Amino acid sequence: MKLSQRTVRLTVQISLLVALAATSAFMLLRPYLGDTETIYKNGAVTEVVQQGPVTIEQVQWKLESLEEYTQLVDTEKKTISLDQPAGSVIILATIAITPLDGVKLGAGGFFCTAKLRDDRGNLWPSQDAFDFALPTRCSDDDHPFVRNKTGQLAQVYVVPKSAVPHLSGIQIENQSDYRRVLLTR
């Protein structure tokens, strides 16, 4: 065999080896790198929007304010009872929310829950604050929402005082599209 034939043969073998190694690596890592369901289940934020508006499941969200309080009061100036351990503060998120065409209104309402998120990945669920001036749920009969009309929604969170400087915004999720949006201040 001539030297040029050996060189060509060696080049083809190396190229085939590189192609097989690349294909193997792709097939091995594909479920972890490109699978949107896995990425969603791991808690990754897919979109970051400053204040909004953003539309998720035919509901438009806009973060209006994110403020810190030591306690909340109702319309009669009485303290609203919350599960608030010592050393914690109340964060009140005021949200402009617009249910669009196709959203079910009435009994059961529609999904309008957001979680508070910090820059470390910690999440806090909202709490119900009964007798608060703004509704804390979309199924509140005292404050009904109207389709295609913007209404106010309050989300109440109790967080440790040490987490307040790290708060980044509220997180809204859509499980059917594997979409997680962070509305920042």
C-alpha cells in the first residue's frame, strides 16, 4: 500500500471516529439539554419581563408595585391575621390583571397565582389576606373580574427579613406550554 492511500484511509477512519463520538455525545445529552419539560421541571425561568405586561393563558399580567410591610390592615383599620413568624416581613405585590376573551369567569374563577422569587432561586407562595381592600384571589365574589377589563389583584407574601434585598419579582407559570415568566420591578 502506498503512503497516499494510507493517509487517505487514516483520515477517513479519524473522521468516522469523530462523527461517531459527536453523535454519541449528542444522543446522550439530548434529553438534558433540549427537553423543555425537563428544563421546566428543574425550575428554570424561561422569560424575564420588566413589570410587564405579559399574557399567560389568556390573562394579561402587569406588576405595578412590590412593597414591604410589617403588617396589613383591613378597611376598618384592623390588623389582618397572617402566618407570620418572628423576623419576617410582609411583601405586597400589586398586579394589574386583565382576563381576556376565552377565560372562564365566575365560579372557580381563573388561575391567577404568582410566587415571589429572589435572586437565589427561593420561592414563596402567596397567602390569602381576608378583608383586604384588594382581592387576593381571582375567584373573590366581592371583587369580580370582568373580561377584557383591567382589575387590581394583591398577592401577599411572608418572607424572612434577610431575603428582602434579594427579591427580584413575581413568577407566573404555564404548565401546558412549559413557560415560566419572571416579572421584575
